[in-house]
Amino acid sequence: MLVAFLTFGRGLELKRVRIGGHELPLEPTGRSLVISQASPTVQVDFNILPIPGFHVGLDGKSLPLEGGWPPGRRTATPEPLADGPHELTLQTGDRHRVWRFNVDTRPPEVEILSPAQGAFLSGNTGILRGKSEAGSEIEARNGEARVQTRPASDGSFSLEVPIRHGPNAIRWEARDAAGNRRTGTLEISCDQTPPRLELSLDGQPGGQDGELVVGTGSPLLRIQALDPESGLAGLEVRVDAGKTRPVPLPAEGKAAEIRLPGLPDGLRKVEVQARNQAGGLSTGHLEFLVDSTEEFGRATLTLGARGRDVEELQRRLADQGYLRSADIAGHFGEPTRQAVRALQEELGLRVDGMAGPYTIAALSSRIYVNLAEFSLVLVDWKGEEHTWPIAHGTPDHPTPTGSFVVADLARDPTWIPPDSPWAREARVTPPGPGNPLGTRWIGLDHGLVGIHGTPAEWTIGSRASHGCVRMTVPDIEDLFERVNLGTPVRILAGNEADPVVSRFWP
């Protein structure tokens, strides 16, 4: 009894205050504690058995405490509290203490933004992106790997999670300041193997020894892209430095085939990219030579082109003083490209070093037609003049006058009757004797008008055609060999006050 009296005589002292398992400072600091229990146990410890005169309150209401062990401990469990702010008060004699706390029983909301459930990824890591409650802690586990982060002020977060080839189950957990938890599992697959890619051009596989040569400016590219794990997501192709264009995905296991139209003669490069669902990328390349013709003027010539047409180009460049005779070798190399650029710059053409239609036309012949004189004059690339007699259109079907260019060249053409009343009863005539076009057709960029041969040689020197210019078969064959696509053609009535008329028909 003496011991108890002496202890009590020391006075009542507060030793500990706990709520929901969290210890509160004996002197309130004003900071608000966050707890996750709706009915948190309140525990107050005194140094001695408390005497009447102390009071514990919760949100302004008295909170009855029960005794326990040790003798100085008092506890109470309140009715469930609503989520939000609350106050715990303690009155001991003239001391009044207030602790503020928040009840938060709801687990944090989590939105996984990427990757999507069931997605395919590549590489050794996956970036887990999402949004959650600011101030919470996010943890992701994949096997033995574990990473953590906290969301930014706007709730966004990202975690770099190690992944392995094959299926992965990423388990994530979000914990808020109150200790509430929300968990989930993200099932993804990892494909660390890029697609297998094989290319061929006009049936010739890429990567073979030697030079890949195609004989057309529109070769067929075959793309065999396989990805048995995640599957193909996209195919793209680019020719030389052109724009990348998508290729429609073929059926599973099949090859994609696309035509590459309009390629100029010379060395060309094709790049193909295949991407799988995981983002894995494979790139394939083909380098090949387009050699579509030996006839000068038929195709645009670029670096790497070869053949008689290139030799003819070089001969004409040398004759005009742009290329050395020693560089005439039938191979379009850098000296030829520089010579073409010099010609283009001097003539005000687009300077690209490619021998296209306008450049070839500048090195080619020019045609002048005088309808009144029934005469055609060709000035060749050497400046020599060649003159032939012609027939032209009747008054009902006159030959148009003006400036044109050669847009089509055909040997042994088939005559197809035009959609015109005068040809209503006519039939298609194949090449051979009696063909209204003779053996050669030089089409102009003006409707169906052109220069052609005729089996009716007695009409030469008269108005006899339906608008075209006619020549004898030997004459048209001679002219045909001297012109190119793009050759300028000027047709005059013959009564113009034009220097061309006085020059050729004084």
C-alpha cells in the first residue's frame, strides 16, 4: 500500500496515446494522421491508475474508456467512423490536448494505361504506365524482380519492369498513406525475336553473289516476312531516297507482292521494314540494276545504267563538249553525271544529274512540219537537216498546228479505229501489209494525232489523212531512228511570219 501511495503521489502523467495502432505525439503538432480503420482502437497510457478528472472525446463526444493491463492503460473502440477528418481530445486537469486524424478506408484507384492486357512487348524491360492517387506508393513485381515508385502530383507514374521472353505476369500493388492497398495482375507476352525477312525481285533472291539485274522499270518485289510468335504488325517499303509507303499485310504464311513502277535505268536500292506486334523490327535491303532497254530515249538514265543507250548519251554529250571522248564506255558513272548536270545548268533545266525526257530531248532532234509545203524537216542532234515529203489532214479533219512533243514510239503498231464517225465500219488491223499506220508510229501529246507510215504512198503531197501526218514507209522508218520520247515537234500552217518558215522553206 505504501508503494501504491508513493507512486500515486508522483502525480498523473500521460505516457502514451495510440489510435488504430499509430502512436501519437504526447504534444499535438497539428499534423493530421491518416489511418485506414473505420473503428480504430484508442489507447491511453498513464503512469499510474488514473483518477477521476480526465476525459477523452472523439469528434466532440465523450469516448468512454475501459481499464486494462497494465493498470494505467485505458482503451476504447468507437463506432465506425466516416471517411474524412476527425478529432481526438484528452482533458487532464487544466491540460487540453487535440489530435487530428483522417480516416481513409478506400484503397487507391489505379488505372493502367499501358501496356494493354495481353499485349506483346520486345526487349528486356517493359514500361508500366498508369495513374493513381498522388502520395501513394506503386510497386510492380515480375518473378524475383521488384520495382517501386510514387506517382507525380497529377497521379501519373511509370515503372521500368524487367521482363523475359515468353509470357509474363506483372503483379502490381498500390498503397496509400493510410495503408490501403489495391492489387492487380497484368498479363503480357514478350517477343524478343524480330520477324524473319526474305526479299526477291522478279524471282531473283536478294543477298546472292553477283549483280542483281532486272530488265524492266516496273519489277515485282516479293516480301516473305514471318513472325510465328507475336505476328506481323506492319510492312513498309522505300525505293532509293523516296517516301516510305505501307505494304498490305498478306495472309498468314503468305508473301506480299508489290510492283515498283517507274524506276529509271541504273542502280536502285530498296529498303523493306517488317515490324511485329511486339515492336520488333527487321530491315532488309536490295541493291539492283535496272536495264530496261538499249534504245536511247526510251528510259531515264541514272548512275549505274549501262548499255548502248548510255553509250549514245555519252557520245552526244561528248559531241556537245560536256564529256571527254575517253569517257564514252557505255557505263553511266560520275563523269557522265557531272556532264549531264553541266548541260542541265546551261539550258536552265532541273539540275539532278539524271538523263530524263527533257535532258534527252535537249540532246535529240527537233521536228518542223510545214503543212502548206507538205514537208517535214528534222534537225538532228548534230545540227544536220533531213527533209521528207508528207501528207496531212483534209479540210474536214485538219492537222493541228502548234508545239508538241513525241509521247509514244511504236514499231509495227496495231491500228485501233478511233471513236469517230469516219471509222465506224473499220476494224482493228494487226501489223503487216495494209496497216493504215505502216510500220512505225510516232505519237504526239495531242489526242490521237501522230506521224506514221502509210501503204497508200500516192497520197503523199496531198490532204488525205484524218489529222495525222503521213510519210512513206522507208521515210518513217528513217525518221523513227532519229527521234526520242520528248523530241519537240512544231507544226506550222506555212503562212506564218516565222523565222522557221523562212529558214527551211525560203
